[in-house]
Amino acid sequence: MRPGGSNDWTGYHANILTIDHVTPLHEACLSGHTACVRTLIHEGANVNAATIDGITPLFNCCTSGSIGCIELLLKNGAQTHIQHSHFPSALHEACKRGNSQCVESLLSHGANPDCQLPLLGSPLYVSCLHQQLACSRVLLDRGADVNSGRERDSPLHTAASQDSADQVSLLLQYGADVNCKDSMGQRPVEIAPPGGKAHWLLVAYEGIGSPLEEPSVCRGP
């Protein structure tokens, strides 16, 4: 029998912890090493292990963008929801990094597209904040609330403020509220850079008073 028993991996226990509770599986996922992840899981690694900061292997997969690693974790019981609202969220991380395949995979395994975090807001708000159009599209295609942002700031507010015309156009297609007011009492058109593409897009939209184009997929109930 190997030194560490059934959970031994190349002479070391698969669930060995650092002082910060980082496991070998955390490191393998962060590096995107699919073969190592598969071996560690086979040897009994805890797929839901959390560091002292609440970082899980699934979160690290979304940082690295390794769809192979994320699928292995999800097939072996990794939880897509966070246990506490102050813990980091894998879905928010994938949206921040622009890893749309990870977003799709998480949503397919039950992740909440409208999960709110106190400091970050919704996943859609994060994807708009970081101008990750592909992630925004996946979220909206999978039924995310187009008006759910961070406190009173909507995704449309952050997209407009950055003059992100593509994001603004996408949000409008899904029925974003152009009249909602942020924490300063301003509408999206009022915080868009004057003369920018997003500003004129919002002005034109308000003149039309209807969506620019109906989305090609059903948003669901």
C-alpha cells in the first residue's frame, strides 16, 4: 500500500493543506492541469474544499478558464452555489475573466444567473463592468435579469458609463430599462459620455421607444 493510503497522490495526501487551506486540487485547477485534476479526484480530493478566503477549486477553474477542469469538478460533485454571500463566486469570476464557456457550464449545472454578492452585484453587472460581451450574452440567453445590477446601479448604467455600445445594444435587445435611476438619481443616457456611441444609441432607442431587435432565443419563464 502506498504511504498515504487510498488518498495518496505521488507520495502525498490528496487533501493536504497549506496554512491558507490551499489543496493540490486548488493548484491544479488554477494551472489548468486536467490530468492532475482527474488523478486528484480519483484519489479522493475534496472538490468543494475552500481556502480561508473561501476560494474553491471551481473558482480557480474559472480564473484559468479551463473548461476541461471545470467539467471534471462538476461531474464529481462540485457545488455551483456559494455557502456564504461573502465568499467568492465562481460564476462572477468567470464573467470577470471573460470565460464564457465556463459561464455556460456553470449555468448548465444549476448556477444561479442572478446570484447577488454585496460588493460585486450580479454576474451580468460584472460582465458588463469588465466589458465581457460573450459572457453577457450567455447570461441573458439563459434567463438572467437584464436589470439586476449592483444595488441601484443596473448593468445598463455601467455599460453606458464606459461607452460600451455593444453591451448597451445587447442589453436593450433584452429589454433593459432605460429609465431606471442609479444611486445618484441618473438614467443610463445621462451618465454615458456625451457624443459617444452608447450615448447616441440610447438617444435613438428612446426616440423609437421599442427594442432594437428581438433576441433570437427564448429567455425562459
